[in-house]
Amino acid sequence: MASPLDKIHFDIEWPDDRPFDLIGFGLNAVDWVCTVPEYPAHNSKIQMDSVMRQMGGGQIATAAAQCARYGLKVRYIGRVGDDDIGRFSLADLRKEPMDLMVEVVPDAFSQFSIIIVDRPTGERTIIWDRDPKLHYQENEVDRAAITAGKLLHIDGHDQPASILAARWAKEAGMKVSIDIDKVQPGVEELLSLIDFALPSAHFVCQFAGTSDWRQGLRELARVVPGFIACTLGSGGAGVLWENEIIDVPGISVRAVDTTGAGDVFHGAFAYSLFRNWSIERSIRFANVAGALACTRLGARAGIPSLQEVLDRMALEQAQAES
């Protein structure tokens, strides 16, 4: 049975006088990924399978790098500390085919994560820290840098600065997408500026104060004026369209590490907006990209190539039709 989303396109009228397609404003991080044979019990010891040090990650940095690899013109705006981690993060970001506006903050330690990956399932637990000195204040955001693109992609972590950036983007005729995973006081103001919100089921349930993600998605729609969907891990995504929730199933993969899957999902969806695919194809493309990211370790290291995603989509379609 055909999905009602298969014939619907966003038909976005993008500004035509911008040097960049996507502006990413938000977090970058360096990850230490530790794989264990089973998730450790409390107050126990366990021998690790492996540890991989200094792998680049961060929600917005990963999605921005992905879009750049897929051929979009991308600028990434963010901060690192002046420590060894920051130097590694900046050097790693410089390998990506995108414009960087990364500020090195004196006497600050860069965001880093210790990621514990449960080998049998690929599920991960992230333990992270970020120096408050890396936070953007409202007067530290560069309006011209933010409005040099067509789509602004944010995470909302530095909420007042994100709100300001989103307002500027809207005033400049841009669209705004968000990869948000944290409910903060006043988040409704930020969400009211969003054109494309595709948070996790965990976020929508936390936001709405419910254990039912479908109810949470409807509550989110009271605040977000734009397109709304919800990521469901291996279950794919749920889309709220004309007051109906439509499931777009994921694909089955052998998960090695789920780190970065959501970041890659968002990067793939952002890319699809510039192809003007149907909503159904856009979400399926994002589902496949996010799933393939789980088949290898690391966030940016796990980004599948554009051809890998398209080939897997074609394979899934052929199998569905056979």
C-alpha cells in the first residue's frame, strides 16, 4: 500500500543569493569509543574488547560534514578549547570539504565523550562534558555568518544564542532545522522558530511528559509550526502529517555502534531537502543513512557515502517489490 507521503513534496523556495546551502551552528566533540562484551553491571569490572581514541563527533559537526561530503556547500560554525582535544577536533574538521568558522577559546577544554558500546547490540552510552567557556552568548553570534546560507541546522544546546540565530535566519528567508535532545526551560520559544523538527522519541516524551511518543508528537505540534517527525531507532520514524501519524519503517542492519546514527539521520534529511524528493523518500533516505551509520564505529567515521545509501535504498525497494 502506497504511503500518502509518497506524492507530497516540500517544494521549498530557497534564497538564490547565498554562498552556502547549509549553515551548521552547534556542537563538535571528540569521542573515545570503548567496546565491551556486555554492558557492565553496577560496581563491577569488565575487560574491554577495544578502545578507539579521538574520533570526531558532535551533532551539528557530523551532519554538516555529511552534507558537505554529499556535495552541498556547507559552513560549520562552532568552538573548541585551546587544548590537545581541541587541536585534534579542529584538525579533523579541516579534513572535511566545508567552510569552517571555528573559534579557539583560550583556557577552555574542548567537548569530549567517553562512549561505551555494548558489542552484542551496538547500543551505546555516552558520558560527556563541555566547558561552560565554550557556550555562545547572544552578543557572540555573527549574524552575517549565520545568514550566508539557505538552511540553518542547529542543536539548540546554547539556547539563547540558538534562538537568536534562528530568528536571524527566518528574517533572512532561510529555513531552520533542529537536532535537539535536551529539554531546557524556555525551549518552546526555540521550537516556535523551527521549520523541520525531527527529534528522538525520548525527546518528544520528555517534552510532553508522557511515555507515548505518538502523544508526545502531537504535543510538540502545538509549539512547532513546521514539519514534525520522530526518530524511533531501528523502528525508523513516525511522521505527523495532517493530524495523522504515519510510520516510515527503518531497515535491518547488524549494529556495531549506534553513536552518530541520529546525527547522520538529520544530515541525510537536510540533504534530501535540496533534492526536493517526496517526504516518503526523504525519510526513507534518512532512515537508511542512519542505519548504515550503525554498521561501523564512530560518529563522523561512521557516515556512509551517498552512493552506499542510494544503493541500499534501491536494494530495499527491489526486495519489497519482489
